[in-house]
Amino acid sequence: QKARRALNESESDYEFRDFFKDQLSDSEIRELSKLTSVDEMFAWRSPSSKAYRDLRGKASDDELIELMVKEPRLIRRPILTNGDEIVFGFKQGAYDDII
């Protein structure tokens, strides 16, 4: 909610996507991973990831991407990207820099 409010207040054009309803594909996650590491994209602190925490530092990028495709709750959110930079979670200063 904070992220959308900040974007609305900035009057920036943006596309909102609820990726629980419109899931990210394997190729979309791979495209986002060009801007950051797959490990950073994975929601390690989420309750949904509890069963996978022992994989941290052991699983390959392909394995983590496969998990995120199957279970969107394993993707950190919200995601803000302008195509060149990416921010996970809401960080006002980082949002100001990217929009």
C-alpha cells in the first residue's frame, strides 16, 4: 500500500501487477534477475519460505527460479523497476531515485 501511494503521489506512470493473480513467468523472473541476484529476489524471511531456508547458499539460481514460478509468495515484494534498476520492498529514498 505504501508503495502504490508513493507512486500515485509522484504522479509517475506505472503498471501495477498482482503477481498472485497474474504470475511471473520463468522468463520474466530471469529478466528481472539481470538487474539483481536471484538470491536477493527470493523472500527468505517470508513465512512461506520457511521450508526452503536450508537451501540458502546451496540452491542454484535455476532451482530458486523454479520455486518462485511455482509459488509467487517466495518472491520479495513489492517490486519496482524502471528496466535499468530494481527495488524490492518499499524504501522511500530508493523509490525517489528510481522514479
